Amino acid sequence: MARAKPQGEQREQRWTASQVVAHNLTKARELRQLTQAEVAERLSRFTGSSWSQITVAQAEGSVGGQRVRQFTANELVALARTFDLPVLFFFLPPDDGVGQLVTDDAPYGLPWEYLMVLLLGSREGFGVLAERAANWEAVLAKGIDIPRIDVLADAEAISRDIAGSLQHRTPLLPEDVLAAAFHGLAARRMRGAQRPGDDLTAFISNLRGLADALAAFNNYRPGAFVADDVVADVAEQRKSREQRRRTASRPAEEDDDE
């Protein structure tokens, strides 16, 4: 459903949440190298409603047009399936960082950093998120089977017949998220730096800054980033899993000894 956008909003680079989604719809389509017609076909299948090339074009045009499509929760799930990307992708701010997020109670704009906090959470709320995610840890660690139609660049039809209708997928684990955070830290430290041959002093300074940041992180106790009770719970869960693993492997080891 589209809603008229106030005059002058685009000129002031103020984005509603729906415009952010529309922007990332285009980013996802370009990333996956799909045409608007191909996207429409997949969205029609995943939403159960009729999407055409024109519908997709109008949705993408929400960023700069006079009418903004209001995406539903069901459509966000369909977008994730259409492009084989997490729902989070469609709420990421523009790469250039230009503009601000606007909401009904903040028409003059909120910084993109605030949207990132809404997406990723804060240190204060990490305990709640970790506790709920822990309920699914055992299942997610093994990976899940998703409909093969969700996977882009799929195998030929004969290969699908052999493999079956499901595709195995391993979700992100906490250590994956930490690795991604370190990658982002490195990219931020190095972005815009001179090549070694161009300005060795600036390059060394950037490397030293990155080394200092990693050293500082390494010197913190876990409780500095996560509540002590959460750290204790995680340690206890790891200890229990290790004990179960050893217990499960003991009969096999005894058989080998025989």
C-alpha cells in the first residue's frame, strides 16, 4: 500500500523506514543480478499476491517518488526469501550515510546510528536477546533445511531431483557475529588509508590504531561487554555440552579399545 510523501522530503534526505526497505530492495536486486520481472515472479510466489515488473519498479521508486510503498511484515519475509538475504539486510542505512531516519514522532530526523542500535541492539538489552537466542542454540548449531526454491543460483533440475527439495543452511553463530564485528572494525580503520607506497606514515598509523583497538578489546574481561550473569550462563552451557559430548563418545572409545 502506497502513501503520499510530503513535498521536499527527498531534497532534505529524510527517509522513512519503508524508504530504507525500498532502497535495499534495489540494492538486493542489483547484488543478485535479477531483473524486476524475475523479482516480481518470486515475490508473487512468496506473498501469494500479484507482483508485476511495474509493481517492483514502483516499490523501488519509493525512495525518490511522491508515493511510498508501506511494506508489511509478510512482504519483508518474502523479500528475504526472494533474495536469499536476512531480513536485517533490508533495514541497513544507505552506504554513503547521507540523510536521516524519520518517524512520526521525529519528523526532523534521527541519526542512522540510532537505526543500527534498533537493528543490532545495545549492551543493556543484550542479556534479553542472548537468553531468548539460547533457546535455539542447539538447533541452530546443527544447521537447518530450507526450501530449495529459496536458494538463488540453484543447481540444474536433474541435480535438484537427486538432492531433494530441501537445502541445508547453517545459521550465524555468536562467534560468526564477533568475526564480522572485527572485520567491520578493520575496514573502518583502514577505509580511506593511503597505500603503503603512497604514504607509509599514514599506513603505519592506521595499522597501529587497529592494533591498539584489538589489544584493548583483548584486555577487557568478558563482563565489560556482557553482563556477568550472561557470561556465567554461557560458560555453564559450554561446560554441560562438553560433558555430554564426552559421555556420548565414551562407549565408542571403549568399543575401539576392545
